[in-house]
Amino acid sequence: MSATLDHNPIPRHAVPCWLTDNHLFVAIPLKGKAPFIARYANSAEGFREAMQAMRSYHAPLPPKPIYTPPPQITARLRNPGPLSSDARLALAQDILRRLLITPKG
């Protein structure tokens, strides 16, 4: 079984938040500035307010990669060259003779 290590498991659109005994803190990112840290009560009502604040925040999502179609495979015709079929046959027989393989016939 193989696994890979994700060096950055937190997505860019994630909103960090933490909890203390009395308060819930949410760090809402601001464009080009330090994040705004909002404080809410450590209760169900404070949690609801924090969730509403996070829902209303629309973070910039990373752009989707642009689809690039794979390159088309084109058939390439080989130029037969100047050799005639008789010359090709003679060349093939010469190569076989040098390799000590004798053709039948």
C-alpha cells in the first residue's frame, strides 16, 4: 500500500477558528490585510452567529484548471525513398547474408 503526504492539507478558502473557555474566535480573512478576528460567545447562540458569519463570507476559491485537450495523434506516412522493390529485396538479402541467415528459396 502506498500513500502520499499532503504538505498543505488546509485549503485556501478555509476560515480558521478556535475556542476558549468563554469565547469562540473566527479569523475572517481580508483581501490584502491581516485577518479580522471576530469574537462570539461560547454558547449555541454564539456558534450560530459564527456560522452565519462564515456562511456570509465568500472566500476566493482557487481557480479551476483550464481544460487543454490532449494533442491529436496524426498518422505520418513514410516516404518510400528512392529504392525500388528489386533494390530493397537485394538489400534485405545482403543484410540476411551478413547476419549468417540464409533465406529459403
